[in-house]
Amino acid sequence: MTTKRHEEVGLTDAQVLDMYYYMLLARKVDERQWLLNRAGKVPFVISCQGQEAAQVGAAFAMETERDYLCPYYRDLGLVLVFGQTARDCMLSAFAKAEDPNSGGRQMPGHFGGKKYNILTGSSPVTTQVPHAVGMALAGRMQKKDFVVYTSFGEGSSNQGDFHEGANFAGVHKLPVIFFCENNKYAISVPINKQLACESVADRAIGYGFPGVSVDGNDPIEVYRVTKEAVERARSGAGPTLIEAVMYRLVPHSSDDDDRTYRTREEVEEAKKKDPLIQFATYLKEVGLLDENTEADMLARVQLEVDEATEYAENAPYPSPESTLTHVYGE
């Protein structure tokens, strides 16, 4: 039998099965949203497919009741672990009044919610990074003990917001985890045209804290690295930059045709390393997943997605009068 790598990093059998459940749920919610988009029922999808392992692995290293998230638009797996449900995600996709992120007033992928400890995201990329740093500083000033996690794509790591946030967090040794989901493409621009350095993690040294590059298809390894970063942040040693290397399995969004900038052969080759398939294989090798358990979990997830879709499709839209709420002072 394969070595139980998850036990070596402090994860229980139950936890890794939960990890697989969240990865599967994120994938199935995402796939359903694409179908709904193609059927003309939801306007836009920005996908997490291929990035679930990194998101879920990192989320399991955080404390959901205590720590804060400043996620980016692909982070469906991350926010599910922090308490958002399939129903919440579908309400957002359909832009319904009960959408917990924005009451149906934001594009999908703009995650937020005070009760989930998730700072509301905005459309310009990377603005969440200086916000995360500011939250960490506020926490220190108020003598609160929490870690702030912020994620972004490798394209975003070229923005001024990232560099200013990283520099400030490094100078003040703030408890921030900078988590780069390097999926090889900033929309249509490949990594070799974005960065002159070998990896995004190399950038950390300039700001005086560690940078670590990790296999983003392996949730156990991502968990290990993120847990070390969380412990470092809690102890007062400052931030860490983590680069999780993976591949975006679908187009940039439902409005993108990725055939114009990458070959089908490249995408098909990447699908062989699909993190869901790889993790299921590992769980089978260590005797935690068999055909029956896998079928049961898939059935449970499909039911959740079906019920969420039906509920959200039939839920009321926000009232026209509510358009100006939170826009002007009452």
C-alpha cells in the first residue's frame, strides 16, 4: 500500500476525504454553470477547473472561524471550504436577491461575505492584495490574532498592487499569505511572455520574506506549505509568497475562445494531470476510496448541485428599487 502522505503532514483520513468532496463540489458547480451559460440562463462563468486542489489544500490550512480571505475570481474551491454553499454560488450565477456576495449586483466570481470572513472582491485585478495587507495591519493594531490569505493569478503578480502590498507586508512583518495560482496564462498571454524570472516565488526575496513554489495539482503538498506559512505568520515572523503551479483546463471565461492562443494538444496533455483524477487515484491507493465510496460521494455532490440550481433558478431577482442601495447615503 502507498505511504499515507497526508498523515505525515498532519491530515486525518476524514480530512482528506473532505478535501476530495470540496474539490468535486467545486468542479461540479463549475461544470453546471458552463451548461447554464451555454443554455442562455446565466450570463458569465469564470472557472476554477484545474485549480481546485490548490484552493482546497490551502483552505484546509486556515482556520475558517478566525482567519480572513481576500480571494480572486477563480477561488470557488476556497470559498466553499469557508462556508459558502452550492446554493450560494448558484444564486450568484443567476444574479438573484439572496446571493450572499452582493445581492445579485455583482458579476459571478466576486466573492464576499462578512459571515464567511471573506472580503468583497472587485473587478480590477489584484486590488485585493493591498486590501489584505491593510486588514493584517488593522488586526495587529487591534491586537487580534488572525492571518489574512490573499490569492491572485500569475498575471496579477505583475501589477503594482501586488508589489506595493508585498513590500509593505515585508517591511512590517504582517501575517499575510500571498498565494499565486499560476495557471500558465494571463487570459491569452503565456507565462514566458509575462515573467523574466524563473517563477513568481522568486519575487519574494526582494521584499524580505520566503517564496515557495509548489505543485498546485497536489492538495496535500499545498496544505503542507500553506500550513507552514500560517504558522510563520501567527508567530510574528511575517508573510510568505506561495506559488502553486497548475493549468487552467478551460478558457479564461465563458467569453473567451482559448483555441486562438493554445493548441488542443496542449490542453489534452494537461488534462492527464487533472488534480481531481490524481487525488482520487491517491485516495484509492491508500485504501480510502473505492468504487462505492466514490459513487456515493458523486451522487451526494450531484444532488447538491441539482437542488442548488433548481432553488436559484426559481428564486426572486432583486427589486429594481434596491439598485441604489449602498450607492448613495440613505
